[in-house]
Amino acid sequence: MGEFLHYQEQRGKMGLQQLTAADATSYIDHLKIQTGIRTGRGYSAGHINKYVQTLQLFSRYLRETGKSGIGFNLEWLEDSRNKPVWLTVQEIGQLYEITDDSVLGLRDQAMLAVFYGCGLRLNEGASLEVGYIITDRRLLYVRKGKGYKERYVPIAGGSYEQLRLYIDHARPQLLQTSSQMLFIGANKGKGLTKQSLYVRIKGLAKKAGLIKNIGTHTLRHSIATHLPASGMSLEQIQEFLGHEVLDSTQIYTHLINDMI
């Protein structure tokens, strides 16, 4: 932010009240023609997008504190290298179709319910305990969210049934020792690690014939692009995903536009 303010001072704008929306746009245009000191190449779209996000947060801070009513309506730059990978509804269906009613198949469905249906991050899913499924309210309690923030996530009908079947029928067969962890491994009967969960999802994607680079976070990106079709607002999606700021959620509006 210091670089932006210094850039404006060089152009004679010494106070916040002098700033306009065009000043932010001109600064981003300025960055587009700059080159990195170490690389000697122009800034990547991902690098410039960090400035875009910072300026958006800065303008919101100015409005909320009453220091200025300015709003920076900046466009994110397209960068295929950093754009989140997501799956269509049909591709999600392919993942479910290759699961079966075996013990591990029911566990696979429960994983999809957590990482797609509930949109959890990998570490959040790996930290789940069986008691965090609040059946009477159909809520999932995330105790260890990003930044150690907790939240409650609603469990949709299909995802709830998949979790219930796993907990009632498959999990007891996998459990060999006392453990409160939700996801249990097939060999030692202990809680699955983050790496094991990730590898399992990758394996399901390969078995389903999906050629995209897919991991657990791909499922999170996917539900975020599908939720608006159900009528969920951006603010509701922010709360669902556990984003601290709305700007982190707004990237999915760009993915949705691409989908359309």
C-alpha cells in the first residue's frame, strides 16, 4: 500500500480525500508495464492481482472508517496458471459413480460429502471428529478452520445421508482401536492423515477418468462455483467457506462467468 500512496504523492495527491477511483486504475496500468528487478520480466497476472486485492481492501477500510467514500472497482487479471481448477456438476457425478457400497466405497462417498458437499479445506477435513457431525441439526462443526477460527457448515440432504451411512455402517468396521477421528484408515484402523485423504481423492479422480489436476481443494472450488445456481448469495458463500473477507470469495464470480 505504501507503493501506491507514494505513486500518488509523486502525482501531487497528498491526502486521501484527493484520491479517485481512476487513481487505482492508473496505478494498476502502471504495474502492467513494469519489470521485476531480479527477473527483468513483466509482472505476472497473479502478482498484479495481489495489488488489486490490497487496493480493494484499502478502499473498503476507507469507507468503513469514514475517511473516504471512494470505491476501487478494479478487474482481476486472467492468469490460467493461478486460476483455481474446478469440476462441472457432471464431473462431480463421475466421482460419485465410481464409488460403490463397500466399506471403503462408503468412506469415499463421505470424503466427497465433506470436501465437496461441505466445501472443507484439507486440514479441516483431516481434523474432523465423529462428534463434530451434529445430526439433529444437520450441521458440521469445523473446530480448526483457517486462522484457528471455528464455524458451522450446513450438511445438504445427499451429503448427510452419505455421512450417516459411513458413520453407522462403514466406520465401525474400519475402527480397530479407540479413536474419535471421523475418517479411519483401512490398515491400522486409525485416523487418516491429510496426505492419505489427498491421495485417495486423487485416486478417485484417476479412476473416474478425469484429466484435470484434482485434489481436495478442487472439490472446495467446485462447490463454490455451483452454489450460486442454488440461489446462495456471495455473502452466504463467504460464510459457508469460512473466508475472512468477501474479496476472497469474489474470485468465484469470475469462474462462474467463465462457466456461463
